[in-house]
Amino acid sequence: MLERTNRTFQKWQVPLYLLAVAAAAAFGLMRPQAAAELDAGINPVLGLLLFATFLAIPLTRLVGALRNIRFLLAVVFLNFLAVPLVGWLLSRVVAADAELLIGLLLVLLAPCVDYVIVFTRIAGGAGHQLLAATPVLMLLQVVLLPVYLSWFAGGALGEVVTPEPFVHAFTWLIAVPLVSAMLVQLLARRFRSAEVLEDLMGLLMVPLMIFVLFLVVASQVSSVKADFSRLLAVVPLYVLFLVIMLPLGKGISRIFKLAVPARRALVFSGATRNSLVVLPLALAMPAPFALVPAVVVAQTIIELLGMLIYVKVVPRLIPEKLGLGSSSNS
């Protein structure tokens, strides 16, 4: 029963997310006075969502992820060398607006570790390989995100952002859920109750995502309304990012001589971003940077729409028969 319900959630997750965003925008505009109460609920629900997200990642299999060296090197090269370069180039368009700059960089520099698996599988990609690589992706982005942000945002970040809110957000919304997920995964090997908790949180991931999207959009929409024209400036950049990542991901997959399923998985890994994990950091921004969470959420909406196109385009861009030069590695 749980498995069937989970499959139903997975199948309809994108329409449900978009419906939640639309409903939240309408509610937030009709009830702007509810913004403070909605905002207060974001962190607890987001913490649960990130716990569920980390729980779905095979964090205890980090060593196993290192076995498929070719695919792992391709994923790391794409996400931590090629994508940062693309992100930096795109960010130059909004470099004069610190809020847009930081929000755009924050989300583009972090590769996705959750629903990218679902879209990869729909498109016939090697979801299992991407799943095995997620612990490495998670670890590297935690280490490298502050470095890239300091390089690319420079003074725009340092002049107004103090470390305390970020330390608090990282501790309670990333580190604690991450460590808790690892403990539950270890306990699930011996205790049925921990295994049941894993299954339950897996079932709740999509509903929690819907709830988070609703809370964030509904609490932010009234304040964003006045700056809507500014926020629109990042929309074409997010669309352009998705367009660029199709040939870039395909090209890098050819360089590493990956098989068709792995090539498709690599394209999806480069195109999808980790808005859920960076959202706590965006919400921790000081008052002068109130638009940053909306910049992050805008990317999520564009990405979800883009994935509806990707699942159709990627199998055609990378067909089953690539010729004699492709690797058999899958």
C-alpha cells in the first residue's frame, strides 16, 4: 500500500508542485497579513523535508559510490567545474543587483540530489548510478559552495552577510537532518522501527515538498510583488541555463565515453539544481536581501517546467544507438 501510494506521488509530483505554487501565490496575495505566520512554519517543515531527502540518499554507501570512477569523475567535472563557469557567466548579467546575483549563484552552484533521480529514470537514464553518486555530490557542494560564492559574489556577499545566521541555518537545517538521516540508515540495518521510519519519510517527501513550496511562495509573494519586475530578470537566465546544459552535458558525457543511460543521467545531473538545500541559507539572509529566497524559488519553478521538456528531449538527443565508439559502461 505504501509503495503504491509513493509511486502515485512520484508520478504526479510535478503537477502537484506547480499546483501548490499557484495556490500559494493566490493565497499569499489575498492574505498578505498571514505572511509572518507562514514564514514561521517554513524552517520546521523544511527541516523535515531535508531529513526525508537525505534519508533517500545512500549516505552510508559513500565508498560504494567511488567504484564507478568514470561516471563519478564525469559528474564531478560537470557539476563543480563546468557548471560554476556557466553560472559565473550568467551571473554577470545581474552582477549590479546584489540580491539577484547572490540568489542566482546560490542555487546554480548546488547540484540536485533528490528528484533528479525520478526525472532521470523517466528519460531512460541510469538513475541507480546517479543515486550512488549523490553522497559525493552532497559532500562536495557543502564544501565548495561557500568557496565559489566568495569568489563569484565577492564584496556583494561580504559587506552585508554575517556568518551567524548561516551557521544556525546550516546546523539545524542541513547538518542535523544529515547526521540524523545517516544514523537512521545505520539503525535500519538492525531495527525494524528505523526501517519503517525510512519508508514513512520516503512516502512523505512529496507532500512535504508541496507544503514547503506553499509556505515559501505564500509567505514571500506579497513582498515580492513590489519587486516583481526585478525578479523577472533571472527567469531568462534560468531558461538559458537549461538550454546550455543540454549540449554541455552531452558533450562531457562523450568525452568520458559513457554508455547511453549514464550519458542521460549526466545531462540531468548538470541541469537540475539543489534549491531545497540552499533555501535555508537564502532564508537566513538579512533584511536587505529579502528577495534572495524568491530568486531561489523562481529557479525551482522554471526547472520543474524545464524537466517536463527534458524527459522528452534528452532521449532524442541521446538515442539508444550511439555507434561503435560508446562505452558499455552502464
